[in-house]
Amino acid sequence: MTTAHDLVGKIAFTREEIIQLLSAQDENELERIRQAAERILLDTCGDEVYYRGLIEFSNICRCDCLYCGIRKSMKDVDRYELALDAIVESAQWCAEQGYGSVVLQSGERTDERFISFVQEAVAAIKQTTVSETLPHGLGITLCVGEQTRQSYERFFSAGAHRYLLRIESSNPALFSRIHPPQQTLDSRIRCLRDLAEIGFQVGTGVMIGLPGQTVEHLADDILFFRDMDIDMIGMGPYIPHAGTPLGNEPIPDEEVRTRQALLMIAATRLVLKNVNIAATTALQALHPQGREEGLRSGANVIMPQLTPVEVRKNYLLYENKPCVDESAVQCRGCLAGRIGSVGRTIGYNKWGDSRHFAGKSG
Ligand code: 5AD
């Protein structure tokens, strides 16, 4: 398993081989893995990068995840919820820019008011973004946490067709170490299964560089994505937030976490082949060209910020989150430059669905 060519031709990887990929440190070896992942991406998905405009519409959260800057116990966070009009307006702007899809993300709530609000927002975005260029309106991804199957069904009927729910870690011991006891791995897996059965394109992912995390854990995460038949992956480095219980635990330094995150993207591309993989904002928090490096390592999705600047400072999942002061307009120009700089094109006015998902239903 040394040449890029060998890696590209490989259909199946064993756990040992994945561990070996993730353990690479030598520059030449890293470059070979990266090139192989890029090749597989171009062969299976093409060179287009798809945009998902990100609207973080509320930071009110019932969960108390030990790593998260908007966890329920963070008393000094100003809690907000955008009005329906503001969400729809951002989504319309997104459609006008040719972004094609939007992600509605928020803290987790399960009360009826919240569920019907999300349902209403999805329906309103669908209704108002149909045009000649987008005959079915914007593609809508939801990222609003663990919900009952009935709630997921309501979201799907309203018009959302993709759902992101990170597993954070597929290892039971590590999952328990970073979450309060009420949150369980089994419950998250139940959610991922429900979402797939309902017909969503399902995304998951993990944080990379968590306290106590090993390359074996990460290799098992990739096998988990494979075995769960996941369509989309969003993952990035873990970035400590000083106000959280995990914030002061020892972790690998930024360079190591960045390298690990890029290797995870590349290895996931090599193993899963035709899924969508996001170059996440967290990558850029650790490295000024983090997202470009993500694209070069096999990612094909980027999530431009659409959250109104006034509330963005209240959605700090981690410290040094980039682009906090940049308006959506500034973000647009910045990203187009970044994508062009790595020789890729932007898939304007397309949903850019996961080819993996298309393969399942076809
Ligand atoms: N560092 C990196 N990513 C984080 N997330 C939450 N807190 C952090 C952190 N400190 C990620 C989680 C969650 C997503 C919305 O943000 O993976 O699923």
C-alpha cells in the first residue's frame, strides 16, 4: 500500500489498512494518500464543489455535550432564535447566489413549538425558492439533533431531504466520555437508521483529535460510516472551548489535529468513494488554508456562512471560529477564490446530491 496508483485501484480496505493510512506521517506518504483520494473523488464525483449555505438559526440547546461552546450549562451565552422571516430571507439570498442548497442548523430542542417551527421554515423555504434555475427550490439539509421518528417524518414531508447528525465518535467508551449519561450512542444510531428509512440522505461524522481518541477509534469510525451506508460526511478537528468540561484536557497539538483531520477526509474518500464530504469550517480554524486542503484531500462540499453577523458571535461551538465578522457577501467572494485556487469548479444552482445515495435508489 505505498503508491497512489495502488490506493486508487483498491476496492476494499481492511481495518489494518485504514489504521495504516491514518498513521501516515512521512510527507511523501501523506502526499500519495492525498493524491489518491483526490483522484477517487474526481473519478467518482467529478470536480464540482457544492455549496450549502449555513443558517445557524438558534443556539438554544437542551444538551450538555462536554465539548460544546453552546452547551446548556454555558450560562454566559446569549440565547437567540431567528424569526421565520429572517431565515427565509437568508435562504432566498442563498438561492439568488446560485448556492443550490441550504443547511438549517441549531441547538437541539424537542418541544412541539420547535418542531413545528422547523417544519414551517422548511416549507416556507421550499415555497419561496422555486424558480427557473431551481425548479424544485433549494435543497434543504437539517441539522437539529436527535428527534423522534415522527418529527423526522414531519421534516421530510415538509421538504427537507438531507439530514446531518454526527455520531461524534462511534466508540462507546469515547462517546460516553464526551457526553452526559443521558445521551447515548444507541439513541444516535437509532436516529441515523430512522432517517435513512424515511428516505433522507443521511450525513454523519466525528470530531478528530478528541481527548483519549486513537487512530484505531478513527479507523472504526470510517468502518461505521461504511457499515451504516452513510451518504454524507462532515467532520473536522476538535477545537477546545475553555469554558467547557473537556476544554482543558490534553489533546494533540494543532498541527497534528489538522494532519489527522485531512487524513481522515482522504481515508474516508478512499474507503467510501462516492459519498459527499464537507471541508468544514473547523478545519480552517486551525489552518488558514484548512478548507482548501480539505478539498485537495477529497472533500467536495463547502458550507458558506449565511447566519446573520449580529448573532454569529453567539454560535461559537469552539474558540477562534473563523469568519465570525464576515458578511455572507464577503464570504461568497472569499470562498469562490479559495475553490478556484485549488483548480475546482463550483456547482452553482445544483443540489449536488450524494452520488452514493443515487446509487442506492437506482
Ligand atoms: N470542536 C469542534 N467541533 C465541535 N462541534 C461542537 N463542539 C465542537 C468543538 N469544540 C461540532 C460537533 C457537532 C457540530 C455541529 O459541531 O461535531 O456535531
